[in-house]
Amino acid sequence: MDRYTQLVNTPIGKTVAKQVGLPKPVPLKRHTPGAPVVDGRVLLGGAPGGRLAQSLAQVLADAGAEVSTPLRPDLRAAAAEAGLDAAPWTPQASVDHRYAALVFDATGITESAQLDELHAFFHPTIRKVARCGRAIVLGTPPESARKPAEAVAQRALEGFTRAIGKEIGRGATVQLVYVEPGAEDQLAGTVRFFLSPRSAFVSAQVVRIGKEGGKVPSDFDWERPLAGKVALVTGASRGIGAAIASTLARDGAHVVGLDVPALEEDLKAVAAGIGGSALALDITDADAPRAIASYLRREHRGVDVVVHNAGITRDRTLGRMDADRWNAVIAVNLSSIERITDALIEGGRKAVLNEGGRIVCVSSISGIAGNAGQTNYATSKAGVIGIVNAYAPELARRGATINAVAPGFIETQMTAKVPLAIREAGRRMSSLWQGGLPVDVAEAIAWFASPATGGVNGNVVRVCGQSLLGA
């Protein structure tokens, strides 16, 4: 927690902030092992004719959530079939309650006139969301709509969720999840992530779930979803990379941390702390992809999760940027990812990436919005998004996935060196009015890496607290 956030959450600080009109960031709740998925009551609603009520009720039941539903018969029946003892809800009931989460099935909205269902549900409840609460809207991908009117109405959900993300306050977050018809049994991993404190710094994002992934087994271990898996994390010696390695190890993976030889001692310390392995090499070397693939095949019989985290900056405005600065950033941040990925997936069934593998890339909001003085970095990180788009269809045919996170302002050693005024602007220019932590990026990567998210492929999710920069 930064000093400003600490200050405005003291009794005197709250008073001064209110009088002067200063932003009041709420300390975010983050995951602790063994904690419930959601701590408090969840209100489950939806438009008539929606197709996700039963699946959502089952996810909530399996997560051990307390649930309320409107009195509508279909919602009450879905809750009962899932074994939920759901309390009845009416708009008047919101007066005396705070909700840990609002979950709304919008798949029944097939024309713009029916968007009033959003108002009817959220108008009496949005100000009753608890501190660090959640709101999740689920819809049908517009490209999967049966008629143009339905596509229009479903696309409108994006504007709705992004707007309430900027209104909800109190450290709460809002998400939109588009669920392809036929993917109704693919909800658990994503809904649990967005309900939980693991998604503390992710807000106003749009995620698409496809039907390729397969149903999560009833005996799935949600506390250690990566048990028995091998994960490769590049740039693992410090900062976000070290947090990724630690989080994947917490979830059960044996982590192979990779970094340049100059940071080998730091890398070994990280690996020793999580019971992992260290691999020191320069990913831009011509032989690096072959060396990585050979090591993983020889020492671990392949790899299940690959996290392309390694990255550098060499900032200058374009007119002052020499070719060496440009080329170094493109080589590390983009070209090496292509070369390593190709080496790990070539060979069909004999590929180093195991069946059901997960590839997660680290992009940046600079790759979405651009940034002055970072044309090389923004170009490379936009290219990372291009990798996700280009490789997703091929990996889907192999039963694997590729996705990316795009961090915003994250509190690291690097951002600590940024001049104070720029650092404070970066922290406050989001709907959560604060910077994120390395673990926030790591939690999003762990969600993508989970066997429970096989239907999540080709997505780019910003970990930025709904930064006001870019899209």
C-alpha cells in the first residue's frame, strides 16, 4: 500500500480527502490460501430466457457461496437444483443488505429494448456492493448472436460494464464474460477468479469463453490446480517474474525459472525459495530456443505452462532513439517469444508443450494505448498481442491455449525509480486510484494457466485497475 493510500484511510486523512475532494483509494483485499472464494452474500440475477442460470448456480454452490435470487421461478429453480438454499430477493430487500458480489446472466437479452433488465437489477443494488466487492455480467459473444438485434444488444454490455466500473467505487471491480453457446460448463474457473480476491486489480475487462476446453472434474483441486505440472517462467529473477514463479509454485507447479546469466544468483535464490529449478541463458541467443526445448524435454519430459515474462525497456523518443535501442527491445520482448514458442510447439504430438498446455504472454497497456518515449516498447508489446491472436487457433486445435496479460501501473523496483509526480499520476489514473502489485499480475497468469480455463483462449486481459489510459 503506498503512503497516500495509507494516509487517506486514517481518520484525519478521510476527513481531509472528503473536504478537499481528493481520491480515496480503498486498500484492496488479496487472496490468502484457504480463504473462501467469496466472503459474503452473492446476488444472482438475470434476464428472462437466459441460458446460464443453472451453470452459475452450480458454480456458486460448489464455491460454498451464500446466495440470494429474485423471486422469478426459473432462477429459484436453478438455485434449488444446484442445492442452494437461496434467500429470496426483491428490490426493496437491497435496503438492508451489502452484497459481496452481483452476478447477472444477460444472455436472455436479445434486443436493445430489453437492456432495461440491466437497470432493473443494478439500479437498486449497485450502491449496496461491499468494499472490494464484485459485479459480473455474462453475455453471448456478439459474433455468436442469432440475429443482428441480439448482436447489438450484447455489444452494448461492454459500455455498461466499463461505465459502472468507473462508478462503483469502494475498491470493487466489474467484469463482462462472453460465453459461447455450448460453453455453459466452462464457467467455473473464470467466475471463481473474478469473484475472488485473486482478481483484486482486474476491472472492466471483457473475457471470452469458448466451448473447446472440457468440463472441470468434480474432484478438481482448486487450491493446487497445477499440482504435477511443470511451468517455465522467463525473466523470473525479480519483480513480476519472481511473483509469477512464486504464485505458480503455490498452485502446485514445479517452476523452471529462466533469466540471463548476469542474474543467475538472484534466479537461483528465487528457485530455491519455491523448490523450483533455475536455467540461466540469454533468450536472444540464436541457440536459445533449441537449448530451452532440449532442457525441458530432458529434465522434465516437457512443459505444461509457459509464461513469456522477460522484457526490457530502452526509452527515448523516436527521433533520438538509435538502432541498438530499438533492436534490443524488439529482440527480447517480441522476437524471442515467437522463436521459443515455435520451438516448444513444433513436432505435433511429440512437441515439448504437453497436451492441454498453457502459454501466457506479458504484454502492457503501452501496447494498447502507446506511450511517448516508448515507441520500441509499445511496438513490441502490441506485437505480443499479435502473437496471441495469431497462435490461438493453432493451439486450440492441439487442446492448448494462449492468452496475455497487459499490466498497467504496477509497484516494482522499476516504477519506484520513476519521478514522484509521474509515479503518483500513474497510481491515481485508474478507477481503483492506486497501483497494482506484482502478485496481481501473477494471479491473472495463474488463472490463465489453470486446467480449469481450457475455454479461455486468445484473450488479452489488462491488469490495471481500469486504467484511464487507452481502450
